[in-house]
Amino acid sequence: MFTMHLPPDRSRPVSRHWRVTGWLLAAVWLFFLNIPLLAALHQPEPWRRVVGAATLVAFGVFYVAVFQWARGRRQEHKPIPVGRARAAVALLLGLGLAGVPGTGGDWLTTLVFVAAAAVFLLPSREALVVVALAALTPPVTAALVPGWEAEGTVVFAVLLASFAMFGVTRLAQRNSELQAAQQEIGRLAVAEERARTARDLHDILGHSLTVVAVKTELAGRLLELDLARAATEIAEVERLARQALADVRRTVGGYREVSLAGELAGARSALAAAGIAADLPADVPALPAEREELFGWAVREGVTNVIRHSGARRCAISVQPDRVEVCDDGRGPSEGDGPAGHGLLGLRERARRLDATVTVGRSPDPPGFLLRVALPPVSARSEPVLRAPQSRTKEIQ
């Protein structure tokens, strides 16, 4: 009726240790069956000795088996079927009563195990009823059955064992919940890492491959016009490809860093290769590391979209302590024109970590496409200014 099923060792490296410990926890208490066992072995009639010893052995084996069965289900985070639990407690009680011809009044010792099993298996209210009946049975039977003595020690043992098993049950439940929480945390951590890697790879490769495609197209047009410049563009394509490969490796290893100054320099080169006039800031304010990285990702995503989708002739980037904006004079989706691409979704996820907002839509002045990442205002203190590596270029043909 009861299927013993323990989780395999490969699912929990320490399950072997706890499996052995569980058997010991269940079996060690069988020592207290020595009293009815001795009573059975001292019976004058052989059949009484056999009945008493056989029922006690069956009782002990079944008790340990039921304990391990229930413990295994708790470890697997499965509920204990109430019907089977009731049947197990009833069978334990029946085995105890079956030994009465051989054990006499000492069969009452088995009530300790019945009460403990009820606490471990049954719902709280039903377990409380079983414990109360087990505690009342010794004095009641002593008053009704001639020759049976009132066993006050049995009553005390029933209450003590029930209380101890209640603590064990609560501990097992908390451990099960803790293990489930740890597994969920591990699953979420893996999912988050996969999402981070996918997002970074998309952003890195999307930008790099866009610039590679633009520069390759430019080099192809220059082959018949200016071989020296075409060779320069091909060398730049090679450098970008190697840099993208290195970025992918750093991303997979979790060491990918983006700087605002580096992205502005890359934007200048990419926009020039695409034939888009660039209006870039000559200097940028000193920013906290997390904010500078976010602004760098915003510049990368904005410039990638300008080159890919806008058909623009001019692109302007502005950086302030609390925001960065990338706008152009081309076409672009408005905020309600459909779901954002993977790049904008990744940018929004990064912005959310700093409570920043990402705005995508049409720019009224000048008309065109606008990407803005804005953070809560910084304090009024003055911030030092870092000079950009190159001077401001208002227009690159």
C-alpha cells in the first residue's frame, strides 16, 4: 500500500547522509519496545511468545517504513495523502492491539509510536485527537481491564514524543521550504544571467555588425575612387570585428564594461562612415560609474538605430548630469507604433535598475526621432567637467 520512494543522490549531493540519518532517527526510538518485547518473551505459552514477538517486529518495521515514506515525500515537496496517512496510523494501532495476547498491558507502549506517527503524518486537528486518545487510553484501560496497571509513564511518554515529533515536523517543513526557496533563487539567477548575456550580445553585436556593414559598403564604393581610403576602411572593419569578438568573450565572462566617452568616440566614427552629420558634445560631466555605463548603452543603442532605420542626414547627442538624448532628422517609430526591439527592451531593463525612464518618439524641434534616458535630478552641487578626447564636430560629411 505504501511505496517507499527516496530522491536520487544526483539531485541532492547530501541525500545519502540524510537518508542514513533519517533511518537512524526512526529506528533509535524502537529501543522503547523492549518492555513489551520482554513481556512477550516471558510468556509461559509458546504461541503467546510468537504472537507478541511477531507483532512487535512487524510494528517496528512498519513504523520505520512509514516514517521514511513520509519523510521522502516531504523532501520531494509532495503532500502526504491524508487517506494513506490515516490508514498507516490505523494499521500501527492494529498491530499494537494484535500483540495484546503476547504483551498484555505492556502493549500500551506502542501508543507512543502511534501518537508520534499521527503528528508526523496527519493534519494538526486529527493528530491532536489521536494524541489525546493515546494519552487517555492507559488510565482508562487500567480502570476497565483487571490486572492492568495505570501506566503514568506511558502517558508522559506519549505527550513528550508528540511534542518532540511536532518540533521535528516543523523543522522538516522549514527545511523543505528553505530548499525550495534556494532552488527557486538558483533558477532565477540562471534565468537572469541568460537574459543579461542575451541582451548584451544583442546590443554589442547589433552595433558592431551595423558599423561593419556600413564601413564595408563604404569601402566597396571607394575601391574605384580612393584605394588608400578603402584600405583604411577595410582595416577599420578588421579592427571592429576583432573588438566585437573580444566584447563577446568579455560579455560571456561577465566583464563587459561600457564607457560613455568610448561610445561617443565610436558614434563619431560610425556616423561618419554612414554619411550622417554628427553633432556631439565637446565635454561631458563626471558621472557615477553606473550612470555613465547606462548613458553609454543609450548612446550605443541610439546611434545603432539612427544608422539602421532612420534614413537621417544629421544626428545630435547631448549629455547632461541627469539625462542623455540622441535625436536625428530622419524617420523613426513613435512611442505607440508597436513593440520595441530587443535593444530598447534591454536599455529599459538597465534603466529600471537606476529608476531611470526611457522615452522613444518623435522630436518636435527639430522634427525627427528622439531617444532619451532620464534619471532623477542630481544634487545642486557643481560637478567637475571631463574633457572629451576630441573637439566638437558639428558636421561630418
